[in-house]
Amino acid sequence: MSETQSIGSRDVAAAAIRMATSLDLQEEKHLKNAYAALGIKTTAANFGGEFIASVNKIIERAVVAAKREGIISATHSEEGAVAGATREAVSQVMNKAIGLNIGGKIGIARFNEHVGVTVFFGVGLLHLNEVAIGLGHRVI
């Protein structure tokens, strides 16, 4: 992206997807620094467990991670934006995950008023895994 282009929701969504699909902490840190140079704040957090029991934990983990990394402040509207975007992302993969175990990573990105949350899931039983990705966006 050249400096003359403006950063918008598409770029924020792409950053959240990259954070959620990063392979390890080293890659997360590299991506975080690269996006910070563009003015995009990012973070990622892992999750896992049985899908139904994990939905609230995933939403809480996203909000806590976003606050901890300074992506959002502790206001009702900003916490709600991240919670809503996370809920939207989770709902996109719900049909594949209900009744199964999940594990994966949440990616969060923000630039100005745009917030994107991606959930990258491994869904499965034993070693028979499927993968799924969900993406939510909100404007603060």
C-alpha cells in the first residue's frame, strides 16, 4: 500500500485476517510492528474448547486483548464494537462448529474508526479437522 492511499475497512479487515492466521508469536510481533508503521493497531489471542461453551470466552478474550493492547479504551461503545464484531465473526462459522471442539486464533485490527475482528478456527473431532474463518467489522 502506498502512502498516498488511504487506509479503510478493507485494509483493517486484511490486517485482522493476517493476525489471526499468523503461525507463531514471532510472526505476530513482526506483523504488529509492520502494521504499526502504517498506523494500524493490531493484536491476536488464542482460544480453544467445545464450541458452545467457548463463544462467550472468545468474545471476552477479544475485548480484553483489544483493551490490553490499547486498540480500544474501556468505554462502553468501544468494548461493544469489538464484542459485536467478534460475535459477527463467530456467527459466520457457527454451522461448522456446533457440537465440536474448536481451537484457533482471534485477530484484531483498528485504524481510526474502523475495527476488524477475525476468528480463525480449527474445527474437529480427533484428527479430522476442518478450518473456518469469520470476519466482523464495526465503526466506532
